[in-house]
Amino acid sequence: MSDFVLSEERRNVLFKIVAYAVFISFAILTIFPLVWLFYSSFKPKLEILRHGLALPKNPTLQNYVRAWELGHLGEYAINSLIYTFFSTGGVIILSMMTSF
């Protein structure tokens, strides 16, 4: 009986080890592309093509400036602020009327 319990415990330990190995591998495979994407965003285009996995040698914010300009993100931010302001104001007014 004790041999059976011991082998059951070993099986549980082995299962936990394998499960944790699978979970850690999945986490690494999921997080690595996001980390690579983040630090590659600070590289110039040529440096990404030449040294894809290396850390940026000359970090720059030029990619963010270019994305802001080409993507018209300023206009979208202003639109979001306008919609947020009027939606919040409308909810406050309707909530005040409902509370009475």
C-alpha cells in the first residue's frame, strides 16, 4: 500500500513539473514577441533589418513621431476626448434627472 502511495505522489510531482514546464514555455513564447516588438520600436528601420534580435544601439523615438504623424493619432485623440466629454456629461445629466 505504501509503495502505491509513493508512486502516486511521484506521479503527481512529475505531472506538476511537466505542467509548469509547459506553462512557462507558453508564457515565454507569448511574451517574447511583445518584448521584441517593444524594444524594436526604438530602433531605426535599417537596424531592425540588420540586427533583428539585438538591443537597440542608438535608441530613438522617431518611429513614434512618424506613427503619430502618418496615423493622424492627434486627430483621433481629440475625437476621443470630445466623445468622452459629451458622453460623460450626458450620463451625469441623465443620472441627476433619474435620481429625482
